[in-house]
Amino acid sequence: MKITIHRGIDQIGGCITEIESSKGTKLLIDLGHNLPDGESVAHDLYDEKSNIETLLDGVSHIFYSHYHSDHIGFESKVPDKIQQHIGSLSLKMIRNLREHMTYADSLKEEAYKSLSALERFDEYESNKRKVYGDIAITPLPVSHSAIDAHMFFIECDGKTILHTGDFRDNGYNGKEMFEEIKSYISQSIDILITEGTLLSRNNPKMITEYQLKEKVEKLLNKYKYAFVLCSSMDADRLCSFFKASHDRDTKRRIIADSYQVKQIITIKKNIHKKPYKDIFAYPYERYRNNEFNLMKENGFLMFVRHSGTFEKYIDNTIKTLNINPKDIVFIYSKFSGYINKNHKAYNSSLYKFINRYNWNIEQLHTSGHASKEALTEICNTTNPNYAIIPIHKEGKGNMSLLELKTHCSIIEETTKIKDIEIIIK
């Protein structure tokens, strides 16, 4: 068996892991595009046709752990003969996104190509083992800032691999899912390929989504009007803000645009358990004088995005309701590096968007990735027989920060263990 880490040992995002059996069955876990730095365009060597053709040579299947762009981004460039696989809800969510992208002239052409490719996707089922050639894969559901994210339990040449994708234990149902994973992997694991996003960050102890919701409640008790910037595809975060508004004795209006409402409806229709089954929002586009009067009287929480359209929505709302910006709280609920002038990911346009009014700004976020404690637990629980390969991280060597009880090798360079060839590109 051969494991090739094409990217991820020393970068976050753009992850591509290749598994090849001794009989030549070859598949990929994720085919993600590089993330941009700040406002720069995200350049990627696989944007070149010849490079991605070389990468995909001999590949028969691609499995996507979830729908974030650093894990799926080249689907339209994959030949029809290669079967692409993703979870059912993930497919619906990314289809909604691509359909929304068709309204932007600069994104329209690629969005339509992607939609065509998505029509040919296979939907894998959680916890259902299937064999592809001589490699078996079982997708295992996990908690992440993308709903319907999965780990993969892989059986190949008599060996077992657990590829974690992106995961966390501090989301809604995160602990429950994590316990199910630990129960499943009580069987022998030979190789653990795990994300390590937060290994290089000196974050304080992460709060849970439940704790974030409680903090939002306090802000909404203080401020009648709120604008919220968070991911439109983060089901847990959308639920946190909905519950913080709805759990209180209030008629506060929860507002979003038609795209965000579509994603919310998709989540609600496909997950029939709390907290997801109860969420809702009113579409901003339908608002008229009567609805604005209700917003003025009862207060509102409006989900916004960094765009010119939402600048107009915000301006119109403040003007129509005649609100003093000092009575508004703007809650920023994404990675802090995007608005930190000293961080490489700093986005000046986003910073200006958030600071366009003299309103009250609150940063309230929790990561979608595994804490150091969760990483330690997954490593110690699996206790791999041969090796741990950390990916989706910045820099090398920082697995030493964890209190590992396992004595297997930490692999970050090309090597061979037993009859497993590990190639680090």
C-alpha cells in the first residue's frame, strides 16, 4: 500500500491524500483548492490542466469529507470516468452555493461547470461500508463547522487507516459523535491521518457552541438590533444565533437573504433533530413597510455577508428604521485573523465593512477544528500500530505539543513502515 500526502503537512487547506493498493486501485480523499491569503487570489498549481491531469492519472474514486472549498474545489475538472463521492446533505449545500454563484458574472461560468459535475456525484451513506476495487471505505459522521462532515475508515491490503478530515468536539452533538467514533475505532488502527489546524495557534480553551449561544443571549439582552457576520453554511453557528434569539421571550425578527434562507431550509429539511429542526429566518427581499415596522418595534437579528449588496441592505435598514448606530451591535463570528492587521490573512475590505458605522462591534467565535485536547484524545484512543500523519496544519513538528501516550511514529517526511510506503510531497 502507498499513502501520498500531496498537500497538508505544512499548510492549512488544499488537502489531497492519495491511497493506492498493491493491486493498483487508487483513490483520493479530498481534492481541495488552496486558500487565499487576505485579499489575494488563491493560486493553485492544479488550476493548470496538465498538473491536475497528472495528479488524477489512475485515480478511480474521489471522496470528499465535506463541502468547504479547501476540501472540494476542482470537481468540474475531474473526468467523468472518475466517480466523485460526498454526503447527501453536503451535496445539497454545495449545490445551493454553486447556484447562488451563477448570479455573479465573474463566477457564473465556473459555477455552471461545477453544477454539471455535481449532477454525477455519488452520495455515500454514514456508517455504511462499501468496497471499491480492493479498498473498503466507511464514512463516519463528525461534528465540524460544515454540517454532514465525515471521517473515513479505510481498509487496504490488510491494513487500516483512519482519515479524520476536519472535526471538533465542541459543536452541537460533537461529544456524542466523538464518542461514537471512539467506539467504532476501538478496533485496530494502523495509520492515523489527522487534521492539526490548531496545533500552531496559542488559543485559549475553546468555548462550545452552547457557551457561544449564551454569550449571544447576553448581547441580545443588551442590544435590540443586531447584524451578524458568520458563515452561511455553518449550521451550528446559524443555530446558535437562532436559539439565542428564539429562546428568549421576544418577537425579535431573524432576517437573512434568499440564499441564506435556502441553506437554512435545506438544513432544517434534512436534519430532524435539535437544534437544527427548528431554525428559520425571514428573507430580507420580501420586506416592506409593515415588516420594517415589526423590526423597529420588536428588534431584529440580521445575518449579513461581506458584499456590496449587504452594504445596501444595512444602509437601507438603518435609514428606513431611523436607528442610531450606537443602538446596534455588529457580531463578527468568523476567524479573527481576517480582521487582524498583523495577521497574514488580514482582509482590509472586510475590516472596513465591519467598521462602516459607529456601532458596537463584538467578536464572538469558536473554531470548527479539533482543539489540542481533542487531537490528543483521538491519537491516544486510536493508538495506531504504525504511525500518525498530521495534515491540515502550519509548520512541522508541532505534534510534540500534545501529551501523547501512543509510541508510534509521527510521520512528516517520506518513509516506509513495514510494507506501507508513505510519500510526503
